[in-house]
Amino acid sequence: MELLLEARGLWKRFGALEAVKGVSLALAPGEILAFLGKNGAGKTTTVKMLSSLLFPDEGEVRLLGQDPFKDPSSLRHLGAVLEGNRNVYWRLTPLENLVYFGVARGLSLGAARKRAQALLEEYGLLEKARVEVRHLSRGMQQKLALLQALIHDPEVLLLDEPTLGLDVETALLMEAKVRELARRGKAILLTTHQLSVAQALAHRVAIIHRGEIVLEGEKEALLARFAGEHYVLELEAPPPLEVLKRLRALGVEGEGPFLFRGDGEVLWKVLEALRPLPLKRVAKAEADLLEVFLKAVGHA
């Protein structure tokens, strides 16, 4: 499999503190990797090493097969959106920002201006092209931050909290744009505390805790693994007391919908205990990414 971004055995120490311990990550074209962790877990330090803002004490980074620390020109393949308001210049307009960053990343002045106009139109910012960034809404500033990362059309994107603090409509728009970028073949590393966003967007998940990756894998496989043998049962009407007693004896929980934790073989005994009551739904329970995250960090 072709890899656009690869990190192998990254370590970073700040005095006696080991902030990152042997972290390895990889990104393929068209893939969104959700990189999750608590505050202080090592996410930001890792992202800074991936973007060559911080030199690792050990390990290596490869960007389209090149070492960005030895060959800075390879950074033309990378675009980044950092958390907060450090991505663009507030006293410049969106158009000025994009032209500036485009030229800084190797585009000619004419190409940067043409590309900036196209991006501003695509993301609904063309009417604000000549308004200073400090006068724009948070949502517009966040969209512009993404555009500065896209101005030179990089193959790899590092997105740190791209939907944080946005209203629902703008957040959904940003999610749709991130999906579209992945469909176009971009490799995207997404860090967020909004696990619903990670669950909606990610193909793979990596969880970092105290500087180490404690869980990594395909999102759907992880959700299935942590769901375990849980089943949800809904009845058309509340069961009689004697039926409820039989359900409790079999380990069924809840008051409706009911939850059964066990294997499929015992489930048949539960269904037999319900006969002939009409069933509305029987389904295997699904875990969400919050449950996966809490279990992974708790086990670690």
C-alpha cells in the first residue's frame, strides 16, 4: 500500500518528561485517521513532529518518502490547520492571506491569485475576500484556515480541531468538505476532542495515552470489537410481571428497550421467554467512539 505520510518510532522528551514514546503512524491516499487523546496525551507534540515544527529525539518522519527534516522542500506536500487562531494573519484580507501563503509555498503570483479566487468561491467566502480577517465570524475564519492549508494543493493534511466552536451548519459544511477532500485522494490526519466528528469522518482511529499509542485500527472493526455481544430488545408493549421476572433471571437489563449482554445462544432463551409477546426490534448493540475511547484509555 502506498503511504503518503509515515512516522516510525517517534520519541520526544522535555527534560525528564517523556511526552511522546515510540509513536508510529501511517496515512494512505484517501484516508482519514482520527488521532485521539486527552489533553496532555502527546497529540500536539506528535503533530508538531509530523509537520517538522519540532525535531524528534528518536524516530523518523517520511512525507511521500522524503525526510522533511533533511529535505524541507518535501513540505510542499503538506498542509496544516492548527487549533486556535494561529493559521492566518488577522490584519490581512482572505484574498491577501491566500495569495501570501500560496507564493510562500511555491506558486507564482498569478497562480496563487487564481487558486485563491477559486477556493474562496468554492467555500462561500468570495464576498468577504477583501474584508480583514479580524472582522470575519469564527466560522469564516475557520474555513479560511482550511483554505490556507489547501492553497498549494498538498497531498497530506493535518487538521487540528477543524470544527471546534462552529455553529451546527458550518460544522456540517466543514465535515462535508473534509470528506470530499478524502474522496479526492488527500491523506488526512484529524485530531479532535469531538468524538462524534471523529466517528462521522474517520476510516481509522489511533488513540494516544501518556505518550503511547494504546489502540489503533479500522474504525468499524474497533466499534464492532468493543460492542461485544450486546443486544437491544424492544417490545410493542411492556411485558407482564412474570415475563419480566424470567427476563431478569436470564440477565436482561433495562425497563424497555431492554439490553441483553451475552452470546447468541443464550439470546434464544431470552426470545423464548418473551414468546408470544410481539417484538418491535431485536438488534446487536453498537458501540460508539466515546465508549471505545473510554475503554481504551481506562485499560491503559
